Amino acid sequence: MLSASSGGAELGIRTGLRRPESTMKAPTKGEEAEARSLVAALAPDMTVDFAQMLHTEMILGHRHEVWDIHSGKECWWLIIN
């Protein structure tokens, strides 16, 4: 898995696993903008075509978000804490 990290976020190439649509959470516009901003900072040459929040969980008082990010040629998972 390829990965890069910066400021509490990690961008890693995913293997094609996908959760059922019914379990995915709809993000706010601000949350989606933050995820797109982090991708732009981690991979400035990548254009985000699709961003979907898959899961949010509190672990030891810290919020963690898992995102499904698609560009024109690759798909990535973005984990924000």
C-alpha cells in the first residue's frame, strides 16, 4: 500500500473493497471540503472526482474519519484523525 501522511491524515491506495451504500454516512459540505483540501495538500497533482465518507468513529476521545476518494485514474482511502 502506498501512503503519505501530513497533519493527522493518511492517504493510502485501496484494494477495491467497498461497503454497502446503506451503511455510508452523508458528510456535511464542510467535512467534504476538508477532505478534498487534505488530498490537495498530500497529492497536489491529483484531481478529486468523487469523495464519500465511509465511516466516522471516536477512539479514545479522538474523531477518525474514513473517506473513499476517486481521481480519474486511481482510488484512495483517506483516514483523518
